[in-house]
Amino acid sequence: MEYLIQQLINGIQLGTMYALLALGYTMVYGIIRLINFAHADIFMIGVYTALFTATRYRVPFPLVIVISMVVCAVLGVVIERLAYKPLRYKPRLSALITALGVSLFLENFCALPFMFGPEYRSFPELIPPKQYVILKQYNITVTNVFLINLLVVSVLLVGLFYLVHHTMIGKKMRAVSLDKTTASLLGVNVDRTISFTFLIGTALAGASGVLYGMTYTSVQSPYLGIWPGWKAFIAAVIGGIGNIPGAVVGAYLMGISEVYATSISSDLGFGIAFAILIIVLIVKPTGLLGKKRQEKV
Amino acid sequence: MKKFLIIFFIFLVFAIVFMSCNKKPQEIRIGGIFPITGAAATFGKSSQEGMQIAVDEFNQKGGIPISGNKMLINPVYDDTAGQPEQAANVCRKQIDQNGVKAIVGAVMSKNSLAIAPICQSKGIVMISSASTNPEVTLKGDHIFRVCFIDPFQGTVMARYVFNELDFTKAAVLYDNGNDYNKGLAHFFEEEFKRLGGEIVASEAFTDEEKTVDFKAQLTKIKAAEPEFLYLPNYYAADALIMKQARELAMEIPAGGGDGWDSPKLTEIGGDAVEGCVFSNHFSKENPSPQVQNFVTKYREQYGKDPDALASLAYDAAYVLLSAIEKSGSTAGADIRDSLKNMNMEGATGKISFDENRNPIKSAVILQIKDGQQKYLTTVNP
């Protein structure tokens, strides 16, 4: 019993990591139907930003998150303006290929010696690590880092839901997502709304980067975004890409099932992600919470 | 005009290529194939530095006489990034384009396994500095190594844990995508069971360069209640594993193989790796004159202490260059025959080769104490 509970906690920790990343994929897809492959690399920039602000300037933890989010948000908007906007009314495939190109560029450019370099670094302890034994009789532990992760993610999620459903800009985002042309006829500035969506999505990736660094305390290389990126992307698809609550549900489903699968047999971990993806897509092609969209001719 | 320029440019390129091909070499080129970037980057850098010291020693003597001409040694270094495909590519490049006469490397076993068949088929001697998987030298009679092999390292650790630490229940957690990790884990388990111990959990993960979360496996291991945790992986993954184990309130001692030998282990692992033990090739605290000579030179050159990888690469390059000097030839077969009869004292102990071109030598057990490696004991084969 305690074994299953401990594994559940491990799974929630992993899911939390995927959730923030998955949101970025799903928001961008929701608004311009683009799978932003560069998202995982913006996440990587977030990790390195946190690393440098924390080690070189000794900035306190809350500020590290803010700086990381701002840097990633700015980068996200710049990428959107330079790489995706010129292709907005071109075939969708062009933008997809561009996204792959941006991703490769970010990874390899950052791996150059005068940028971040390719070597392993250790991530500083932003807050002194502690562990708590909850449920004494079962000897189940959680770390304060895990609790902070949960807290940060909850705050960001609540903020995001408020933004999307209770503000003017949120309303614009939903309008553009539904129908770009009509939204612009009704006076919505489509370009600015799309940029804003990128800004929010990539800011979340920045926050996610800080949490990643804090949890795993090591920064492998500028290629570190690839794996979490793929899993978060799968999570977004499982939840129904384009759907914000769906991304969160998908992320936790992925995290928890990955941990349980790994505990049954170590080799199953990554495979199970794809197995779930395939099953979900067969049973419900739009994803768990996704809605079917009428393609207009 | 534009056309003329293009043609002129093409001729220029051809001219440069031919000129560089026709240059008669007054030097012996020796390849160095190491992981300069990637998860084992510190290994690669140390190896290159160690090899360079051996090369410098020979060049300071005026080079190696080959049929009357003194030839200087020119090392050609290339990066594998830890990837077998890239290792194979740079190996072909070194042999076909750079014309190296012999190769020192690679470091990681999976990379050595990728380049050994290439060297063998081209008749080039390859001497691996740190690949401990038994398969490497079985690829052909041109393939040598100067480090001990996985059976020995896994076996030594099993004996040490069972006999010296008196533990009877051990668990293993390793990367099943890497020959080195699998080899150590396998031979540790085998010897530990043979001695009468019990392996209560044997867990794996895939690709330590990408995996950062080991909690699922660790929680399972914790439930099996081992007394010792064997982690035969590279330093970065093992440091992370130890951190996460401590987070799960697993306070048992742990250890690994020579993949732990990096300052980054304590940098990433911190208090979590304190007290851990691992088997290694070399200790700078060893008082033997060969060790101290190398340690002094290395300190002068780089301003820091050498690690095992540096000393192994130094030994590999040194034994190779001595063999070339002794045979007076740079032909692959001559170097090979000369190496087979080599018997010298290096920085990592006495080196001679058995019939499978593996060295016959001893291992040391080190412990992490206050963030430093302390010499515990030497274990003989």
C-alpha cells in the first residue's frame, strides 16, 4: 500500500513537470493550429536563465521564476514575430517545418562554447532541500521542492484560467482561436492576440524550466528539452490538443502511468506513453477533453 | 565574369586538396578519439590532456626514429560526443583523411565497440584507454586496452561489499542502453550470488543522458530493503540517483565503478554521495614513482590533479608510442606485435597484455569523504 502511495507521489511530481510544458503546446496549437516544436527549447532557455541568474547574481527564488518567465516570454514573442508571423497565411506545413528549424537552431546555437556550452552543470539549491515524512506508519516522504512545485503550478493554473475566461484579452484569445477572420472583422487585433498567446505559453515554459532545475538539480546540455518536450506534447495530444484543462489532465495521466509502468518493468516507462497515446487516439481521436471541430470548406 | 570566378574557385579548392594530400609527412600522426562533449565530457577532456602529456614526453626527446629519420608525434583529436555513430565517423575520418598510424580511444565502451571493427579492418592498432567491456578487444587482434575489464571491476566490488562491508543483500540500478553499465551490473550480480549474497532488486532505466527521474525504480528498490545499492553508471546519473534516493529516505550505503571518477559527482550529488565507495584504476595518493612523475607533470601543465581517465590515456599513449619506438615501424602489424611483448610500469600500475590483449593489473577502492576521493585499499586480480 505505502509502495503504491509513494509511487503516486512520484507520478504527480513528474506530471506537474509535464503540465506547464503541455499548456504551452496546447495554447499555441489552439490559436494558430501550429505545433510549436521550439517550445521545448524555450523551456531549456528557461532552465539556463534560472541557472545563470541564481549562480551569478544570487537572485532569490521567487525572482528567479519571474526573470525566467520574462526572458522566455520575450524570446517566445520574438520567435513568433520573426519565424511564424511571415508564414501565417502560407500552407500550415511551412510553419511546422519552420518550427522544427527554430528548435534545431536554438539547441545547436546554445550548445556552442561561447553560449552555454555542451557540458553538464549542477543547478544551485534555490531553497535548502528538506524532506518530510508524511503518514509516519507508512514512511512516505515528500520534499519541500515537490510542495513548492505544486504550489507554483497551482498558482499559475488559477491565474491562467482567470486570464482566459474572465478578462478581455482572454475573450479575444478565445475568439481568435474560434475564427480568425470573424474575430478580426469584429475589431480584434489578431496579430497582437496571437503574440500575447505566445507570450503566456512561453512564460509558462520558463516557469517550468525553473521547477525542472530545482527538482533535478542538474542541467545536462542544451538538448535537455527534447525528452520532456516530447512527453509534454504527447500529454497535450492525449488531453485533446487545443484544450487547456485537457493538457493538465493529460500531463498527470502521463506522469502517473509512466511511474507505475516503470515500477512494473523498468523498460516500459517511455513505451507506455505511446501506448496510452495510441489507445486514446483510437477510442477518442480528438483526445480526452478535445472537441470535434467542423472543418469549413 | 561570375562563371570565371566560380571555375577559378573550384580549381583553388582542388589545388588545396591535392597539395595537402601530396605533402610528405615528416611526422607520425596518432589519433585520439574521446567524448569531449556530452554526458561524459569531463572524461574526454581528461583523456585528451593525459594523452598530450605522453606525446609531449616523446617529442621532447626529439621524436621517434623511424628508419633513420626522427619523426615528431602529431596527435589528432576528435570528439565522439558519447555517440557511437559519431565515433565511427571520426574514426574513418582519422584513418582515411588524416592518415593516423594508430588510435588511442575511445573512452566509453559503446563508442569503442563502434570503432574497433573499423580499426581492425583497416589494420590500424587501436588502444582503448578506458573501455572496460570485455567485447571490445575481442573485435580483433589489433585492438588493445590498458584498463581492467568489467568482469574484474564488477567482481572486485561484489567481493568488497560481501567480504569487507559484510552485506548480504544488494540492489542494482543501471542503464540498460549502455554496454558498460550492463557489464558491470551483470558481473557484480553474478559474483555476489556466487559468494552467497542475495540480489533483492535489479532495476534498469534507458539512456542515462536523458533520464532525470529515477524515483519509480528507487521506490521499488526501497521496498525490497537492500543493504547496499550498486550503481554502475556514469557520474551524472549516479549523483542524481543518490540525491533522489536520499529524498526517499533511503539511507543505505552505495557504490559504483570507475564511471564515478569525476569532480562533478560531488558537485551534483553533494551530501548525498558522501561515504559512497567505488572501484577505480588509479589513485593520485599512490606513492609509486611512475604515478608521482605523471602527477607532477600533469599539475605543471594544467594546474590541477589528474584523474583516472587522464592517467589511463597517458598510459595508453605511452605504451603505444613505446611500442612504435621499439619496433621502429609505423605499420599496423609491427606495432601490434611489439605491443604484445610490452611490459612496462605506468601511472595505473604494471602493464602487460594477456592473449585477449587485456592488461593484467590491480584495482583500487576509493571512498568519497568530505567531497574528496580517499584511497581505501588495493584489490589484486
